Amino acid sequence: MTTYADFHRRSIEDRDAFWRDEAALIDWQTPFEAVVDLSKPPFARWFIAGRTNLCHNAVDRHLAKRADQPALIFISTETDLTAQYTYRQLHDEVNCVAAMLKANGVGRGDRVLIYMPMIVEAVFAMLACARIGAIHSVV
């Protein structure tokens, strides 16, 4: 069994192999060509030429085997409300919000300001932005 210390040590001593192995745990739309580009210090570019989607990795890839398992559990200590969404339900909600955003002209690279309290709909909006490639900021 790998300890946290071993895991951390490998991330430092064998950085590229470590991050290549970790990156293999998610789905990539376009595989990356190199793990990191350090040619312009102090700036680093990670997973060069690779493309992935956070929403796909958080929701969609779980549909085949875990569609009816809990994906999001919401508990509000302020309102005493709770809600639970399966991966299938979360997928449906996120797709609805993504369709609404697209119908209003929001697309890849656009900026979306999410001015909502921490309610489940805010999560749907954040994931919907990630799905369509819009950049979101939460206020």
C-alpha cells in the first residue's frame, strides 16, 4: 500500500511519470503530447495539446456504471433543506441549464457570472458552463 508520503515523494522525484499516471484516471477528448512545458519560467503549461472537459469527467463518464448512484448531496444548515441527485438526474439538470445558456447565446470562451446563493442550481450552472466551455465566476 502506498502511503501519502510515498505518493507525494513520487510527485516530486518523478513528476512527469506521476502526472501521466494521474491523468490516465480521467477521460481526454484529445490526449496530451507532453505533461509539462517549463520553457518560460516561472510559468508552466500542463498537459500540452490535451483537451478534456470537467463536466464530462464529473458527471457523464459515470453514467454507464453508476447512473443511479448519488452524485450530489446538498445539505443547507441555513434553510434545513436537503436534496440528493443521482448521476442521471444531475446529468439531466446540467444539460437543461447548458441548453438554456446556449439558447441565450453563451458559448465556448464566453464569461458567465453566477450570482446565486449556494443552492443546487448554482452547481448545475457551474457544471453547465464547464460542459459548453464557458468560463464562470461565482459571486
